[in-house]
Amino acid sequence: MSQPKPKILVLFYSMYGHIFVMAKTVAEGVLEAGGEPIVKQVAELIPTEFWDDGIRKAKETMKEIPVADPRKDLNGINGLIVGTPTRFGNMTAQMRNFWDQTGGDWMSGTIIGKPAAVFTSTATQHGGQETTILSTMITLLHHGCVLVGLPYSFKEQMTLEEITGGSPYGASTIAGPMGERMPSKNELQMAKDLGKHLTTIAKKLI
């Protein structure tokens, strides 16, 4: 009897597209590991009249991605991977808004025992990647998730060939002060690694 494919929610927020690119690559890793990725973005809170051209361009590329429903989309999944840019060492307000509406799932224990991982982006090399991942994990712990990082067996995080994201806490990318740098090949590989690693663990927990 074949093992069912684990359903992995790839839940993200992206303003200028960096995390969206990472999310798509995370989903590729989920697929390669035999899982079923469910890619959804959280609702935007910034009024459109305050969007600059960069935000408008990025949002256009994401317009086909469904907006997650915090009252429904944690149900029926076997794992989740959360992607959020850094805002002063924490998740964005948009991502926080999603989780602040999941009290019902917290009460019912919807995702207790489900593996969960985090990926992020910052403008600068030391801009809060690790604190954002770790502080996001606090919310996931309150939901009872089993936290999954990116072990050093994924050696891309150890390279000295470039300034790069990535740590044992999760995948990450450096966007540049003006958002001019998109994820590198090395960072995308770590994003794929994270998707594969979590899916492999989710298979064992089904």
C-alpha cells in the first residue's frame, strides 16, 4: 500500500517578491520529496494607495496565489513552512495578523505534532534573519508544532564563496538595502533543501 502524500502548507508574505521566489522553491523541494505543496499568501494590510512601483510589480507576479484563510487553512495539513521578511527582528505585521486569527485552531490543537519550519529575508547580512526565524518559531511552539531547522548536513550554509543567507534555524536570503538582490542559487538550494527536509519528516509522522 503506497504511503499518502503529506500535504505541506507553504504560507508566506512577500512585499517585493524575494520571499515569493523562495516560497516557490520551497514548494519544489516539497514536490521532490513526494509531498503536496499548498502555496498561499497571507492578506496584505498596506492600502494600495501607499504601494510604490516595486510593490505593484511584485504583487502582480503573485496575483494568482490564493490568500490564506486563518480559520480554514491549517486544517487537513501534515506540515507547514512559513516564509516572512524581517521587520525589526520579527515576522511582518501581515504574517502576525494571520496567526493572531488562529485562536480557534490553538484551542482545538489543529497542528499539534505537525512539523513546521521557517524561512526569511533581510535587507542586510546581519539584519535579523535568525531572530525572525526563532521568534516565529515561538508562535509555532504555542500551536504545538514540531520545529524543523536546516541541519549542517545541508552544506550550502557553510560556503565562504559568497555572502549568503542560511543557518541551522532555516533558509534565508539577503535582499539588499533597496531590494535589488534576488535570492542567489545557493540560497534557493537551501530553500529547496528546507522543503525536502520537512516533507521527509512529515512522511514519518503521518
